[in-house]
Amino acid sequence: MHKHLRLTLATATAAALTGGLLTFAASAATAADSAAVAAADADFNGDGLADVAVSATGAYVNGQAAAGALTVLYGGGEHATITQDTAGVPGTAEKDDFFGTDTAYGDFDGDGYDDVAVGAQGEDVGSDVDGGTVAVLWGSAAGLQGGTTVADPRAAKHDWFGSVLEAADFDGDGKDDLALGTYTSATVDIHRGGFTRAGATGGHYTVSVAVQSGDGWGIRFLQSGDANGDGVEDLIVNGYETDTEDGYNANFWYPGSADGIRSPDYQKLPAGIITDVGDTDSDGYDDIVFGLAWDDEIAGAQLGGAALIGHGSASGPAQGDVQTIDQDTSGVPGGGEAGDQFGSELDLGDVDGDGRLDLVVSSRGEDLDGVVDAGAVTVLYGAADGSGITGAGARFLDQNTAGVPNSNEAEDRFGSDVHVDDLDGDGRGDVIIGADGENGNNGAVYALRSGADGSLSAAAGIYTSTVGISASGTPVLGANFAD
């Protein structure tokens, strides 16, 4: 859960598309606390409404397989799709570029509009096959417009540059920095805030992290937040630990400081995929949310999967309590079964507008009434006394739930990613759910509006045909939301 505004992406395959199938009416926020919680939402066009960027990394673009595309869902109802063939975007759409591999948003140039960094890990850079590239797409009153390449400062040291991105203010200077990792290296490159459209940044430094390096063994995920309450955002790194010969999934916390990330002071955290960071129990320390979707073979794994909340403290998150929530927790619907993958994706936000963070958890492998891998999502609410996330009043959503478009089908993977953003400015976080297996891996997105009566519903789903993405190949729209 980041302190700054950040996020999204926009439209076109050959020509830019604009349109609007999302029809959210803006209204004034009703709770100051909720507005503060929602301050982490991205706003690319400065209209005060949250915007959401959605990757379709497998999309065909002008006949090029898996060139990749990004669709931005603007809070006002419009949408747009951006590719490397969109005017002003660096590069050219080519086979297996995977534009949209990862995304991260922040106001990188300090102009008051959020921008989005977009990775294309398969980009061939000159003779460097799969060297990878990153572009910043610039926010403006008209939304995302044009872009600038972020230089790879160590091109000879790794492939797949742009595969892992995170934006945050790691040195507390009020400027958004950009952290970049790869699947092949155990080093994070950090460009300091102060980006310009000519390609300059506020400086660069590297952080060596305690994960295995080598092809496929490097950094897998990055997240950020203030887990020790010192007012500076920290970096959380996911990869394979080096403590054993084979290596197992692990997470590491690196504190931020006035000088940037302090790599010698890291702490090892529980296994799982880091998915979000936020103060779930109102104690002033951000907590780290991990998805532990494995059934076994990973420390702490359990049948059906689990969500872990590692609580922050003045001494860092490794010194805080770890809370476990699974489908056998009191109040949580369902029951843990092999392959459910409860905790496969998670996101924090204030869904009911009460000023406290709630947790949205996907189980994209959930089988429902014999429908294999239909997928499901559970909404867990923050306790009324502010003490944290509980199972009380939990909501279970699938595509057969009233208000959710479409119906459960095999391998839809409803919950391929989840996100909470206040799209209509009413002070309640709307729940955006990806189903990247929908329609034969074309993918889909369901933006469920949060009602004052507690309802979550959408008039229609958002499909590749909605946003002008080719149905050729496997676009997997909804596999990744920018955060």
C-alpha cells in the first residue's frame, strides 16, 4: 500500500482506441479517513478518480505474436490500450517482446500526474537477445501520452531487464524512485526520482540482495512500504534463498533511509509471494501481506493455500507477529482443498469506506461445482476496532455470484490478479478482478463497484474485444495490474 499516487496504461493496436464501457459516475468522498486510505490510488489524468493499468502481455500487435499490450481503465469511464506501436511510445511491437511484463506507477517527473513504468522483458536490444527494456509512459490531463526509455545501467550483467519493477520514495526526498530487478540477477537497480522526458534521472545506485542469481533464479517480485514506521519507504524482495542447495521461496526486507536502501540491514521474512503492504492494524507500522498459495513443500504451506500478514514494528517486520488466514479460518467461506491456491493474489484497500484497510484474496485454482480452475475471490474486512483483518463478514465471489458478470467456466482463473481502487470517488474501494483464462486465455477484467449497501457489482465484463486487443494467440488480459 504505497503512499504516493501511481498506476496505469492505455490504448491501440495499430491506431489508438478510445471508448467507454465503464460508466462510473463520480461523487464526493464521504469519509476523510477513506480518502486518506485511497491516496495510494493512481491518477494518470489528474481528474481525482483512480485509474487502473492492466497487462495483456501475450497480445498480438500488428501480427506480432506476444508483442504485448497495456490497457488503462480510467476512473471516469474511458479506456485506452497502448502498445509499442502507439505514437510516442519507445520501441516497436515485435514478436515475444511481452510489453507489460511488469508495471509500476508513480509521479516520476513531479508534474502532479501519475506516470507508469512498463517492462518488456523480451525486447531485443541491438544484438542483445532478450535484453529487455523499460519505458515510462507520461501522465497528463489527457491521460497517458508518449513515453521515454529508462536506460539499463548494467546491460551486460543480465537479460530480461524490465521483468520486475517497483516504484516508491526510498530516500524520503518526496520524489518517486524506480527499482528494477530481473529474473537472472541478484542485484536491484534503483533510479532516483527526478526523471525527465529526455531520459535523465536523479541518479542511480545498486542494491545486492540475498537471493540466488542465474537464469530464472534471480529476483521474482518487488514491493515497498514503511514497515518500521520511520517515514521512509522500504524495499521488500522476493526470490530463492541461498541457505540451501536447491533454494526455496523467501522474502527479504531492506530498510529505506535518507541515503536510499540500506542493503546490509536486511531481515529475512516468511516464504510466500509479497503482494501488498499497508497498515492493517492502525499501529503506525505498515504490514506485509504474503500469498502462500502452495499446498506443501514450502515452509508454512498448508492445504489449499493461505494469506500471511507480517506485522511491522520499530525494529522491522521480522520482529512483528505473523497472522495466518486461510479457508478454514473462522468466518472465511469455503474449505482448503488441494490446488485452490488461496492467496495466489492479494490486495489491500478500503472496500467498505470505513477508513480501515480490507484484504482481497484470490484463489484462482478454485474448483466450483465440478468446474475445474474456475477461480474465486474472497473479501476480508478490517475489524471495527481497527485491530486488523478478520474473517468476520467475509464475502465470497465467483462468476456465478449475483452482480458478477458471466458464469463459472473451466480454467477461467477468476482472480488471476486482484486490485482495489476507488474508481468513482465515493470513498469506497472498488474491486477489480482479472480472469486471464477467460475465453480461451483471451482474458477478462471485472470492475466491481462497491455500493453503500455493501454490494459489489458490475454491469458488464471488460474483454479483449471491449478494449481493441486482438483475440489471436493468448493475450491473457487481466494477468497483471499495475501496483
